[in-house]
Amino acid sequence: MPTSTALRRARAADRSRGRSILLNQLLFGAVVILAVALVLMFDMVGDGSKLVIGTAIVFLGTGMAVSLPWGRLQPWTMLLIPVLDVFAVAVLRDAAPSALLGLIWTFPAMWIASVFGMLGAAWAVVLMCLIFTLAIFMNPANVTGPQVFLLPLLLAALSAMSYLGARRATAQRLVLDKQSRHLQQSMARARRQEDLVSDVLDAVDFGVIRLSADGDMVVANDAHARLQKAAAPTKTAYAADGITPRDPGSLPLARARRGELFENELAWYGEPGEARRALRSTARRITAPDVRDAGTLIVTRDVTAEELALRARDDLLASVSHELRTPLTSVIGYVELAMEDPAVPDSTRRSLEVAERNAQRLLDLIADILAVAAGSQKGVDLSIHPETVDLAPVVRGAVEAVEPYARERRISIDAVGIERAIAHADPQRIRQVVDNLLANAIKYNFDSGHVEVGTAQDGPHAWIVVRDDGPGISEQEQPSLFQRFFRSETVRNTSTHGSGLGLAISKDIVRSHGGEITVRSVFGEGTTFIVRLPAHDPRGGAR
């Protein structure tokens, strides 16, 4: 069963065939009428009755071209009209021999050649030459001079030219049809891809907007409309802290229209205490294949549940830490009172000093947790009291503190690399950083492992290095290592426990000093932490 496309092409071909026959015949009829008028005007009529018969045959052919349903007839029936025209020209030529009406034979000859090809052109030329030869034998006086040879040559040449022109036109039409089909297929494929992209964009739960280079909105998915409804213009927008109001010109969409780029920008919509939404937006530049600016892509996510969960976690940490702080302070106070009693033996006093020192460290950790909770995504607010200090005694003290724990795991600590290193730092806070790094190096190491600790100075900077030969950290996890509450999948499935706060707090402490902490690790081979601290006051004070 033919397809709808094939049927449309067949109908189009039928209509084209009818139009071609009609146009060719009308042109031929107009030329014949003009030729007959000239013959009558110059009184060149030899036989008036033949002139009338020839003209009538032409009108008969024209009537057939107009009235017959050529689309429903076989293609060979088209030959009837030009053959009829050939005989009409023969009769007209015999009616006025001196008027050279035989030249009109060129019209049906070219028509047949263009429609039926070289074979049809050959038969047409042969037919007209036979008629022409018969006319010469019947009345030799009517044909004189070179026209005896020129007319057949002219008919043959024009037929060949018409065939070649028709063949070239057919080839061009085929090429154009092929290109048209390819273009239609490409358009259909592009339309399907566009529909697929639209369906995918409408299926996701985050908003996607594309702005042109001029800031006009080109594409927006359904999720964007839902998020915009949640963050309606009538609602006040607030900064990431949920308290500071934001100017409409500083909102993500307005900034992106101005050509600004940003990453994970958080904004709250709605008044505090009401049902509000938190949207996080990212704007990135789109580049065309010719490296021109093609606009901006904005992705917006609803992170209300995530932000509320983070705030609930911080509130829980603050509450628990606050409840722990009061009894721990009481414990430290009673330990200090016991240490002040002169009747306490020296051995007991040393034990109380260890208890007091560790209780103080626990109190400092609780203070850091409270600072983390209060920071709420803005970093830890730590109190730093820097001074000029030699890092070597600080690091050695940290090594001595962890040696009992290391001996339990049969882990050796190499402290040969500890040397004089002057830094502008808070010794208690730096001790906290070193304690955390050493504790991790031992806690997450293999039994009978090895840890190396060292300090150095290169002029403007002081360095602390802690290296272990433990399991290492995968490359995928290293970017998240200093995030709060992050725990590596390598240790998550083991019995080793940790809060996930140590490295995050250590990073904030080092940054508060104007320094930097970095990690180098190869999975399965070990990890190295490097701490860089300023050797003098970054604000200009000399050490």
C-alpha cells in the first residue's frame, strides 16, 4: 500500500503533466494564430480551404489539451497533441508554401523531445521529415532552395537541444528533490530532538533558563515557572542567612541579565517565620561554535529542605554542645580544686593534670562545635590570639600526647624532622590543628604503620608536615575532605569513628592565621598534610 508521501508525489506529477500539456499547446496555438494572421495580411494564401482546415486542427488540439483529464490517462496519451500539431502544420504549410510555415514544426518537435526523450525526438524528426519529403514529391514547385536540407537539420538540432535541456532540468529537479527530502528529514530530526529536549527539561525538578546575549529569555522549562511562582515578586528576597534583605537588582536573574556569572548562589524568598523557599542558582556562559557569546544558562534548584535540615542539624549541635559545656566546666573546676589540695600525692596530681588537660581540650572542642553551628555555612568564627612562636615545641608536645595511643597500635612516629620554625600564630590553636592531624594519621592508619612529622621555615612562611603510610584518600573524595561532617567512604564502613569536624575546623584555624592547609594523597599509599603559616604578622607587624 503506497504511503501518503508517495500518493502526494503522484498527485503532484499528474497536476504537473496537465499544466505542461496546456501551456505548451496554448503557446503553440498563439504562434499559429499569429502566423495565420501574417499570412492573411501579406496575401500569401495559396489554398484558403487548407488554411482553415489546418487552423481548425490546431483549435481541436487546444480543446483536447484543455478538456481531457490528463492526470487519469496513460502518459503515452500526451503524444496525441504534438502529433496532431505536426499534421496541422503540414496542412498550413501546404496552404501557404511561400510563408515558411514549416518552421512551426520546431514547436511540436521540441515538445516531444523534452517529454519523451531522445527516442521520441528521433521519431518526431523522422515523421516530420517524411511529411516534408512527401510534400516535395506531391508539389515540387512549393519547395525550393536550401530549405530542402535546412529544415530537417533545424528540426534535428532543436530537438536535440530540447532533449538536453529537458534532461538537465530533470537532473536539477532530482537534485533539488533529494535536497528537499534531506532538508525535510533534517527538520523532522531537529524537531524530534527539540521535543525530546523540551520533554527532558520539563521532566526535571530544577529550573532551567537560557538568556540570549542581549538578556532576553529564550528557553524556560516548567520547573522554572513553578519555582518563580514559589518565589513570586511580591515576596521579599533575603540573603543566604535568611535575615539580610536583598535588593531586586542583586537577585540571580537580574545579575545574569547583566552578564554576571555565579555559582550556587542562595536566596530565601518569604518573610522569616512564614512558609519560605530557598533557591540556589548557578549562571554559566554559553559559547557558540564560532566562539561568540551565545548567552547565559541559569540553573535554579529548590534547596529548602536541605537548608532547613542543615539549620536543624546546627541547632541540634548547638543545643547538645551547650548542655555538655556546663557539666564539663564544673568537672574542670573540681579537678582544679583537687589539684590545689596540698594533701594530694604527686602521682595523683599528675593524673589530675592529665584529666584537666584533656577536659580542657574537650571544652575547646565543644566551643568549636558551637562556633560551627553559629557560623551556619559562613565558616567557623574562632578566636585567634597570634604571637611570635616557635612551632617546634608545639609540635613536639602534640607528638608526646599521642605517643601512648600510637604504641597501642604499634605505630611508629618519626619526629626527627621537627626543627626551629618561627611563625606568627596562636600556639593553642596550632596545637589543636597538629593534634587533629596526628590523631587522624594514627586513627586511620594500619596497625604497625608509620607517621612522619616535621617543621621548617623558608623565610616568609613556616611549615608543618604530617605524613602517614595509611590507606590514603581517593582522588574523588579529596575536594570534599575539608567540608564539615564529611567522612570518607574508605573509613565509613569500618569501626573507626569520627565527627567529620576536625579537618574543617583545622582549615578555618589555619585560614584565620592567613595560612593554608593542603593535602596530597595517593589511594593505597598514604597521605600528607601540609600546613603553611606566616612567619610574621600579615598586617605588617615585625616578628
